[in-house]
Amino acid sequence: MFCEKAIELIRELHRMSDGQLPAFNEDGLRQVLQEMEALYEQNQSDVNEAKSEGRAKLIPSIKLRHCCLLRNQRCVTAYLYDRLLRIRALRWEYGSVLPANVRFHMCAEELQWFSQYKKSLASFMRSLGGNEGLDITQDMKPPKSLYIEVRCLKDHGEFEIDDGTVILLKKNSQHFLPRWKCEQLIRQGVLEHVVS
Amino acid sequence: MFIADIRKDFYEVVANQRVVLLVAPDIDALCACKILQALFHCDQIQYTLVPVTGWQDLGTAFLEHKEQFRYFVLINCGANVDLLEMLQPDDDSIFFICDTHRPVDVVNVYNDTQIKLLIKQDDDLSVPSYDDIFRDEDEEGEDSGNESDEGSEPSGKRRRFDEGAVERRIERQRAKREWEARRREILFDYEQYEYHGTSAAMMFFELAWVLTKDTKDMLWWAIIGLTDQWVHDKITNMKYVTDIATMQRHVSRHNHRNEDEENSLSIDCMRISFEYDLRLTLYQHWSLYESIYNSCYTSCSFKLWTLNGQKKLQEFLADMGLPLKQVRQKFNSMDMSIKENLRDVIEESSNKYGMKDIRIQTFGVHFGFKNRFLASDMVHATAALLESAEKDDSETDNFIKALDALSRSNIDRLHSGIALAKKKLIAIQQTVASCICTNLILSQGPFLYCYLMEGTPDVKLFSKPMALTLLCKYLLKAFVHSTRNKRCKLLPLVMAAPKDVEKGTVIVVGIPPESETSDKKNFFGRAFEKAAESTSSRTLHDHFDTSIIELKTEDRSKFLDALITLLS
């Protein structure tokens, strides 16, 4: 049946509805494009035939193939666009350096798109707030306080904060540190936010 | 030196700095730590909190952090030794010490630059005056100066001058020896007895009050710190009552603000109230029968390790008209009609049975419909968490758990602490009963002695200092009630229990004699030190309380003999 492969692509993205990026399905895409090419060629020959010989009976099949072509086109563009939206969200979640396993799932063009998106975002951020620029990717929700209390879950050694002081992160020690410095370590599981 | 104005000389000094908090493992220190943390959160003072379990831990923590931090706050540790000598800090390290251990070491008192003591000066200190202990060493210089001047004179005259100079020198040396002997005596008297001063949590609450940043949570923690000192018998009754009065003023100040008929506070808000409540440990979270059975006061008054005592208990309950079925079920499920006048009914009956002080002044808190706690409940629960003998948890893990239990958002932790506390109290009661019945307490002359054998049930619980001290006190009270020997009633008690079976060590605790008006002064610290020295036993004086030490099992008997000779 026509357009089956295109639906496969869409289903693949739908399966991972929480924003994860599956591997770029180059095979599937190629198959869809091949199908489109085959349909187009058949249509071309039929149209030529219909025009030259005036066989009106071919017109419904031409219409059918045309509809299938349009549907394939819609599905493929939806697939690519949805992937781009997910990649854009990755910038806001992970920062400007993506982890290797995520990068592995992107094709070359997507990587290029990502770096250009990064650049535009950076130049936009630089233009805010007078001369200094403002990092709008931090603190997506207004923070309750500048400093948070964290507890160290495992021995992590020394940790430097913005003004140069080095804190020794030993297991079960508690610290009261600026929020933005701790966020990365909290995500890694070294520190735990203590709510009291 | 003592700090005069805690706000100016402590809080404003650390206001823009990073601080290290070194906290000792007892409930008063935990409460003080929570209050200080809350204040630091208010003012965004960055800090690092490190729990320390003994002198070695303190040294290690100091070494780790001394490069990066200048200001150290020590809670319930460090006042009773020469801190500068022990830690050898750089000149710019400053130590703020808030410690209940007394006597405060004289070097700490008279050091002007690096050691600041957050202790009230009228707090029963009796520090010797400066001139009695420290003396400038420049009299020697004068003598030799005189001699060289007179060297140019003719020999006859010189000899006469020499004689004068020699006499003066002998006189000076004699005076110096006398001064040194008196100094040794003064220091010996000063450092002989160990005792405790005002709770650290109360000190920090006062700081919060001066800054007008005190909240009900901080007040509750201060109350718990004070109650911890009473539960573990660290302060006298007089001091406890005086401090309760101080806290009562704060409680009424906090309660006065909020409630009136129209705007009553939501049931979820925290309410602290003064209670003249029963001395039955954990009775609201247990059944009344179990609580009476396992509380030290009632158990010793009835002598519940004897059959006679148990009969008396049944009589007591019958006298009050409380059916056994009611009394044995959970307190919350007892009939309302019984619960209403319970305290008065119990007080009346206890007077008949010779228990005059069944009620004690304390405070209770309640927030929400289900959560009601007395201060002593919190102390027992947190102490049980702090010293829980689970295999996998290190001591700092327990510290963190206990610290968490003090927050109102961790009620589950608190309930688990209460369950552990119940087990601990039952274990203590059973151990006391078996020790008395099998006559394990022996009189060694100047003191009583008891050794817990390795196979004793629950002996693992008693390898921790606070639990062992509590057992010690209950045991002494029970012994005093059960013995007929008048002389033995006035003796102190030394107790030993196995600490680490693989390393072969025991933990030894000494407590002062039991009496109504005891001033809780403990001389075992110095005694243990001297006994260990004289027999060269392998001991570890690591604990912040000097009357608790670790000892190798093999050296136990010679250590004991030395102690007997020392104290007789």
C-alpha cells in the first residue's frame, strides 16, 4: 500500500512522545523518497499518455498517485520539522554542548542546523541587558532563592565556585551554595537538594 | 575571650564570609546547628556543615578546610581543651566556640585574637584570674644585668654586692616556685570536675531573638536542646527550672501575637504550649502501661524488676480505676473519659506511692490534627536515630538522619525515630532488670562497677556513648533503690561495655553519684587520664566528654586496679 513507509516514520516519532530524539531514520526516509520518485514517474508517463491519446480513464489513477505524493511530502516534512523542534528543545535542556549519544542520533544537516541555532541564540542573548548580555537559558522558572542547601551524597573532591573558593565535597557534608553552580552536580547525582 | 555582644562580635563578623560549622554528635548541638542554619539561610551566609564525632575527626576536618576557610564555628566541642595547641592553626583562622562543656580551658579564655567564646560570662564559670596563672618571664634579665654592671667594682665590694644579688635571686626563685605550686593547685581545682553549662541551642536562639529573626521553629529547637540536657542528666534541676522559665517567656511572647477569637490560626500552624506533664517517656506514642513499665522514674520507684514491684504496679493501676485493657492499648485509642483527667489522677495516686515528682515542667508542640509531640519525645527519637546501630550506616549518615528528623517536613523520620527509641528503652529496662537481679554491680571501694558481657542481648545498642550513659544513670538509680547498703548509695558508677569486637575494645563511662541535689560534676575525666597514664593502658580519649573513653579489653583489669588505687 502506498504511504506506509511515511506513516512508519511518523509512528516512530510518536512512540517517543516525551521529547527524546530517536536515531535519524535515513533508511526509512530514503525508501519514502524512492516511493515518491516511482509514483512521480508513473504519473509522468500516464499524464503524457493521457494528453497524447486523450484517455480520460487514466485520470483517477493519476489523481490517486498525486494524492499519495502529497501525503508522503506532508509526512516527511512533518517528520523533519518535529525532529528540529526536539533538537531546539535540547539546547534549552542540556546547554550548548550535547552529550555524545544524542549527537549520534542526529544527521549531518541537523547538526549544522543546531550549531546555527546556537549561534543565533547566543547573539540574541548577548544583545540583551546592556553590554553584558543575559543568559536566559538559566532559571526557566523564577527561583525562590539565590542560594540553596545541598547535601553531598558521595565523595566528589574539590569543587570551585565563582569567586575562586574551593569547597571540599565530602560524603554527608552539607553546604549552602549559589543555585546555579549546584544545578549541574544535582543532575549528576553528586549533590542532593535539601528542603527543610 | 568571651564575646560581649553576640550580634556585633559574631554575626556581623561572619555576615559576608564563608564559614565552616563543626558540629558534635549530640541533640543539643543538632538543635543549635538547625537554628544557626536557619539564620544563615535568612541572610545568605554561605557555609559548609561537617559533623565531627571526636577530637581526631575535628582535627581532620580542620586540616581539610583550613586552606579555604578563615572562620570556624564549633558547636558543643572545643572549649575544654587548648584548641590552638591541638589544631596548630595559622594566625588568621578565627574560631567561634559555643560549647556546653565546662570547665573552659584557660588558654581559650585568655586568648584575645583567635578564640572567641560564645558563652555567657555569668554562667557559673569561676575562671581563675589571669595573674594567678600566667606570668611574664622577664625577671631573669634583671638579675644578670645587675651583675654585669657591678663587675667593674673592686672585689671586696663586689662580693658584698654579689651576696646581695645572690640572696635576691634565691628569694625570687623561691617566690617563683611558690607561685608555680599555687598555680598547679588552682588549675587542678579548676579542671578537676567536668560539668555542663547553658544549652548551645538556647545561646543561638538568643542570637536569633536579638536579631529579631526568631521563629517558632527556632524556639522549638531551643526547647529541644534544653530538654536534651535534662533527659541526659547534664544539668541540675535548678538550672533546668530556671531555663524553662526563660523559654516560657519566649513561648508566651510568640503565642500572644497571633490568636484571638475572630482570627484563629489554622490547625496546621505550629503551636507551642507549656505543659506540666507526666514524666512517662513517650507515653502519648505508646501504651500507658508500657510507658510506665519502661520509664526510669516509675520503674525505679516501683522496683519493677521484682515480682513485688509488678504487683504494686497492678495495684497502682487499680487504684486509679484504669482497666488493664484500656491501659495496654495505644494511648490514642484509649477512652476519652480516661484521657481527660489522666494527669491529675496519676499525680494523686503517685503521691500515695511515694512518687512526688511524677509531673515535670516541659513544652509540647502540635501542628495538624495528628501531630502532637512533647519535647522529651523529640529528644528520645532523635537520640535513637543518632545512635542507631544499623550495620551499613556510618556515623555521619546517622547524623544526617537525625538532623532531618528535627524538621517538621520529615514526620516519617521522626516516627521511625520514636519506634527505635521504644526499642532502646525496652532494651535498657531489661538490661537494668537483669543486672540488678544477677548482682552484676560490684562495689570496688571508691566506686561501683558493672561490666556488660559480650553475649548480653542488645549489647550493640550500648556500644554508643549516649545510650550507654543513659543505661548507666538508670542502673545507678535502680541500684540505689534496691540496695540496703547505705554507703553504696553514695558511690559513683563506672560501666564498661564492648565497643568493637574485632578490634577488641570496650567503651568505659563514669557518672557521678546519684542524689536529689547533685550538682552533676563528674571527676572521672581526669581520673581516667591518670589511670591510663600510670598503667600505660592503650586508651583512646577521643570523645568530647572526657568521662567517656575507649580501652583495649586486655587492659581492662589493670586499668580498673589503677583507678581504684587512685580514688581511694
